[in-house]
Amino acid sequence: MEVTTVSPSPASPTEGDDLCDIDVTNVAIHSVTLLICLCGLVGNGIVLCSLSLKDINAYIYDLAFADFIFLLFTVPSDLLFLMEDVFCSHIMSLLYMSFLFQLSVVSCYWALFQLTRISSLLNMFKLFRRCDVPLRLWWLVDHVQYWAFFALFAVIPAVTNLCPSHEQLHCRAAVISMYIIILLLFAAPVLISSTIDFISAKWGSKEQQPKRRDIIVFLMVLLILLLTLCNFLQGLDYIIFSSQVFFLLYCIQSSIKPFIYFLAGRCWRPYSLRSLQLSLRRIFDEPKEETAHSNNAPMDTGV
């Protein structure tokens, strides 16, 4: 009689072997990533529908479009990751996971490249108004940035595929040189020029105060720089983060930009498409006002 009561217990381990242990941490990270990606898709979609393709706004439009495409790939991938965590089955191929990681890195550096172009374009406008700079110099600076980005676009996948562990000496040298190029060509010029503008505006008049657009560019470049620094330290094994955490950080970087635009544009009224358009116009239509003032200034002095 007692044996019959104990007899079901040997069957329970065999049934338990068929069940998998669900990693609650991975499920939570992927769920948060999915939620952030959906919010980022909505935000970048609003920016794409609301922003006009004029002058410097085209670079912000390209930035929102790149983030939208990346998040569009990320949402179904997060759903598949959640299915893997819940059902303990490998659905995602390693090739697609590598492609998704490369896409996240390239989208991050594409954002840095576009922000660098915005900052350099504004500085060129200021320089052209003050000095007689030849047009060929502007063309040279513009194309050097383009070719540097596409060279970097080719180097990043090669380094990550040929040196997955970064333990060899030549791999470490390649990784260090790659991040130094990113820092010197893209992040450093924006941070230096923005810092100089903030310092000069602190002791200047109210007309020389930094614009909201400049503050937004500075904050986004600083965010990308911190993410690049974490990726660099991870590549050299100084800090250890899981791939899910890095993927979450890349998704936050692509999703947070529209909400920064709306907060900086002071969208406090009841939320509607019109109010969001006005908040974007307050930020990115300021170059028009500057050019209008600069065009009216010589006419006033001439009179």
C-alpha cells in the first residue's frame, strides 16, 4: 500500500526533464526591449510623418528613418527571442543574430555620423558668414566624412568576425585603432564644438545662447559615446555584459531620440499630431530663423 503511494514519484523527474528552466532575467530583458522598440517605432514614425524635408531637417529625417528600420527588424526578433526563452527551443540562427548585432552597431554609428554632419554643417554656416571660405573646402570636408564612415562601415564587420575574442595582440590593436578613429572623426568634433558654444554662450548675450537643436545634438552624441565606450571596454574584456543587455542599450539609443525632441520642444499641451509637429518645428526650424536674421542684417546696415 505504501509502495503504491510512492510509485508516481519516479515518473516526475522524467516529466521534469522534458520541461526546461525558464531564465526569468532573459524574459524580463526581452520583454522590456520589445516594449521600448514598440515605443521607438511609434516615436520615429511620428517624426517621419511630421518633419519636413528642408535643409538641415533632412539629416534628422535620415536619422529617424535609420532608427525606424532598425527597430522594425528588432521587434520580430524580440518576439522570437521571447519564444526561445519560454519554449526553450532555438529558433534564431547564429547568422541572423550576427546580422542583427551588426545592424545595431551600424545604426548607432550612422546616428553618430548624421549628428556629426549636422554639427559640421552648422559650423560651416557660421564660418561662411564670417570668412570667405571657398566652396571646394566645404565639399572636401563633406566627402571626407562620407568616405570615412563607409570605410568604417566595412572595417567593423571584418574586425568583429575575424577577431571574435580579441585575445590576440593584432586583434586588440585593430579594435583599439577602430574606436580611436570613431572618437577622433565623429564624436570629438561635435563634443568640442558644442562645449565651446556652451562656454561662449555662458558669457555672451541672450542672442548667443545655445539653441535647443545644439543641446539635443550634444546629448545624443554623448549618449552614443557612452554606448561606444561600453562596447569598447566589453571588446577588451574590461567589463562583462550579456548580449541581451547590449541589445537593450542599442534599442534605447534608437528609441529615445523622438521623446527627447518632444520634451525639448515643450510639448506639454494635450497630445496630438499638431502639438508634436509644433514641438519639432520649435527645434529644427531655428536655422531658418538664423539665416533670416543674417540676411536681414546687411540690409539694415546698408540703410
